[in-house]
Amino acid sequence: MNRHILVTGGAGYIGSHICKSLARAGYVPVTLDNLCNGNPWSVRWGPMVKADIADPFTLAEMIGQYRIESVVHCAAYAYVGESMRDPGKYFENNVARSIRMLETLIENGVRQLVFSSSCAVYGIPEELPIRENVPTRPVNPYGESKLFIEKALDWYARARGLRSVSLRYFNAAGADPGGEIGEWHDPETHLIPLAISAALGEREQFEIFGTDYPTPDGTAVRDYSHVSDLADAHVLAVQRLESGGANDIFNLGAGAGHSVQDIVAAIERVCRVRVQAKVGVRRSGDPAVLYASPERARSVLGWRPVHSDLETIIRSAFDWQLQCRDDKGLRYSRD
Ligand code: UFG
């Protein structure tokens, strides 16, 4: 078995945690990242090449040099709101460049791929918890771009022998329990880091996007999973492909719904802080309630989330933000 795994987007938030999980399982993650959103400081468990996924020469060279047989494909734009304003950017990067990458992988003998997909493929779900076989009807170009690649992967399996596992993430949150890496987006748009930074006084206020949803407290409900648990599922997916597994799709979510108010209350309780929250209007494209049935990931992949209770997620996110605030070197080392 070849121990080198190519990870596109390995310098990103989820990608870097995947690299750490792969390394713990005995693989050497080889990162390919153009650093448009990634952070070089988060690449710590293997080499990195700065290049685009659609650069066939670099990709072919990496596959040859490291004798790559499996790829974890995370590189993508992932801002839902931005995708509503600029769909072309998402279709060009997440779809067109991914297809060019798939062609290069196949031409160079790669036949196994784990794909970072999203619960955004479901749109407004017809039933809860969401199982993998419910209809997929994305309500934003980001979700559409992920669904397109899932579908393309089905055809690539039939026509070109590329086997894949698509992992539909629900809300990735928290930070590496060892404190080595964590969430760092610019701009930051995610609930937990924004609410924590408001509590730490780094921003004046935090806004709750809508209190008129048909949910018990009126705020939107999501399924928050610890990023290290999500990362571990990629190791299981790689191993499944290595042992001959066929194309498959799994939800990765802890299986519990928490409202925005629940999250704010949990931050205040766990971190002993006060979150100044202002009520705002709904954010366009946000479904009211999303939470997964992680049953297939449990029974077929053997995935067992161990860090995804709300307290552990929030504590690790909070510790990470404190560390970033104190560690100026980390901040200034960003490209
Ligand atoms: N929210 C606020 N205030 C904020 C930020 C978020 O109230 O300042 C709310 C959102 O409206 C939403 C919830 O908190 O109800 C979670 O929002 P995030 O932005 O943290 O996460 P999303 O659910 O919007 O996004 C996640 C992934 C995306 C994926 C999407 C699918 O990060 O990649 O789920 O719905 F596409």
C-alpha cells in the first residue's frame, strides 16, 4: 500500500485537520493548495506544493514523485453567500477546475478519490433527520457545484474506473484538540468563531440572522460536528477505497440539531463569557433546519464521532481563538 495521500486544499480549515488524521493513521499527506484561502502554517504533517488543482503539469509531477494512488479533494470555494452573488466563480473553480483535475488524475493512474461534499446539496430538506437518499435540490450555486461533482464522480466510476466516496459535511466546527491547528477564515462568516470573537471583544457585536424561523426558539437549527471527527471519517473513506469499496456517499453530521440561540447560550456557559447579540434579519439562502442522520456513516464506514458534543466543540474553538489572539507570530505568518 502506498502511504502518500494527495490532499487538495490541505492548507484549509478542514483539509489541515484531515492531514493530521491521515498522519496519525500512518499516511503521509501531500498538500496541493493555491493558498487563496489556505494558511501555510497549518500544513504540518507532510510536504506542500503551492499550485492550482487545474495545473496538469504540477499535478502529474506530484503523482509521479509521491506515487499517489488516492486523493482527498477538499479544494473549493465555500462561501454560500458569495456563491449567490457570483455563481460563475463557483462553477469555474469548484466544477470546471475539479473536472480538469479529475482528468489529470485518471491520465496519471489515480483511481481512488474522497470528495469533500456538503449538506448544501440537499437545499430545503423534505424530512428530518436528513438521510442520503432524500432528493437533492440545492438552493445556492455552492451546493449546486458540489452536487455536480458528486454526479460527475458517478459517471467517472462507470466510464473510467475512478472509485470515490463523497462525504457530505454538515457544520464543521471546533479546533484540533492538540491546539496545533484551527479555524481561520478571512473573512470569517461562521457562527461559532464570530460569536466567540464578539465575546472576546474583538468585534463589537454579533448578529443573529433571523428569529422568525419555524423552530422552537425562532432561530435556525444546524448540526455541528467537530472538525477532527469529520477528518477521521476521511481516513475511513480512504481505507474503504483501498480495500476495493465501490462509489458511495455519506452524511457527516453528529445527528443533533442546535439553534443559534443554543450555541450562544452554550458559549456563555462553557466559556464563562457574555456574547453581545443583536437580532438581525434572515440571511438569504439559509434553510430553517438541517441535521443529519449519520447512520450510514456509522454502519458502513464505522465512523464514531468522539469530539462532537457541543461543549467539546465550543471549548476547543474558544481555546484556539485565545491562542490566536496571544500568538501574534501565527497571525503575521499568514501569506
Ligand atoms: N449565523 C448567525 N450569525 C452569524 C453567522 C451565522 O446567526 O453571524 C447563523 C446562520 O444564519 C446559520 C447558522 O448560524 O443559521 C450557522 O451558520 P454558519 O455560517 O456557521 O454555517 P452555515 O450553516 O451557513 O454553513 C454551513 C457550511 C457551508 C455549507 C452550509 C450548508 O459552512 O459550507 O452549511 O447549509 F454550505
